Amino acid sequence: MLRIPPLRTARFSLEMQESKIIDSIKLAKIPVHLNEEATTHLLKSIITKCTGIDDVNMWTVQERMFVSGHYIASIQDNNPDFEIGDG
């Protein structure tokens, strides 16, 4: 099992786990044009403990992207060396 470092922001603190296979399958079935729904599903499936604002629907877009990026960087086999955006 992967160890994902805790994440703390001014509005919340999180502990996360690796996505389970069933959650990954459900995520893959969400159509591409429903990207916010997919992000919400991902966040709800990986967060194990949240202190502060615990409803991911109440987070800002930047917070949602930050948490998603933190998760992706933490589960990489190599260093967190990936590009966000069109480059």
C-alpha cells in the first residue's frame, strides 16, 4: 500500500489512501465531459480523514486541483515529475 503524506491547507487537513480498484473502475466510466463529477468521485474515494471543511463540493476549484495534484504526485513510481496543463 502506498503512503500518501497528509495535506494541510488553511481551510482543511486531509489524510488519503490509494484509490481502490472498484472506485477506479467507476471513475473510468464517468464521461470525459463530466470532469467535475469525476474529480468529486476521485476526492471522495481517496480521502480517509478530513478536518475542517469536509464537503469536497464546498472547496474552491484551486483546492480541488491542489488535492488531486498532491494525490497524483504521491502515487507516482518516480519523482513527482509531471506537467499540468498544455505546457
